Amino acid sequence: MTQERILSLKVGGIIGGVSWHSTKQLYEYINARVAEEKGGHNCAKLVLINVNLQDILDAPDADAKGAVIVDAAICAEKAGADFIALGSNGLHQYAERVEKAIRIPFIHIADVTADAITAAGYQTVGLLGVKETMEQGFYKDRLAKRGLRVLIPEQPERDFINTVLFEETGVGIVKESSKQAFYRIAGQLAQNGAECIILGCTEIEMLMKQEETNIPLFDTTALYAEKIAQLCCSDQ
């Protein structure tokens, strides 16, 4: 392998472990795309800081939770990362703190998702994710600034989704009953006007697949991995 080939790959900084199940999928997607793009024995050059999700869940307040993510980003930057990506939609509520703490670019998963949706010509989207993602402005407002109208499920469905993502997929459990419930909720959003559905938690791809529904799905894990792979392969 030549020195030129080595230097052609940028170093991606990935904050993972939130959960590690989705981080594994993100890691596989990124490397597969880099190998496809570069050929040969190429894979992605990554700094993976795998944070302990339990530390975040046990943190007493938002400042403490955000500090876990910020510390991970700083570690990745010091380790040589050229940019930072955060493998969790919900934890992007701390994105602004991360951006202020580092000197390298931060890649926002909602921006990547919005780009894909607008390129496909959709304007009204249904958003599934943990409660913070569905209810707070850090994600919905970012999508709205890109011209997207965002619909979310009703409160009981939001509570159910949140429970599944933390108590099932977050620990690697996939139940058929939960899968079918997610499809029903997506169908309700479509009946209410959603032209497509954002899988706004990196674990939802464990439950929902495009080949199993006629509703267009935008898998944030796959979209984010594609963007990270592009940046790793970029000469810019």
C-alpha cells in the first residue's frame, strides 16, 4: 500500500456505544462503503470512542449527560479525527455543545437526513425516535429549517416507541410484536399526511425494513454511514 493511498483517507471520529448494537451496524456500513468506493483492501480510517450508555442514563442532569458526549468528541479530535459524527439521533440534543468544544467539523445527522429527503422530493415527514427526538426542537426545528413539515405520533405511541427503543432494541432484543406496532404507527402517520418516515433512532433499523412496507423509509443509520464514508474518502 502506497503512502499516497494511506493519505487519501480522512480519519472519521465516531462517538458510539449509544447503543453499541447500532454502532456495530454503523461501523459495518461505513467500512463497506469505503471498500466499495476505494477497492482493494481499503477500509475506513476511524477513531471510535465508545461511550458507556449507562453513564449517560445515570447522569444527574443535562449538563452531566452532555459532558459525556463532549469529552468523547474531544478525545476523538485529539486522537487525530478530521471530523466528528455522533451515532445517536437523540443525543444530538448536545450537538451545539460538541461544536463549541472542538475545532474540527461536526456532522449533524438531521442535516444528512434532510438532504436525502429533499433530494427525493418529499416535504412532509413522519418522525420516529426516542421521546426527546420526537418532542424537542433540536431535531424537528433543524428539519423545519430545511423546509420540511414534521409529523409525530400521538402521546401513547410516543411512550410505546420510547420504551421499545430503550428496553428492547437498546439491549439487542427484537420482538415481532414491536415490529408490527412500528409499522402500524408509521401507517397512521402516512394517513395523516406523511409522505415518508424518518427512522430517527439508530436502533429502529433493527425493526423496520424498506422491503417490508410501501411507505418510503429514511434510515438515518444508513444515511449517516454513507455521509461518513464519503467524507473519509474525500480529498477536500
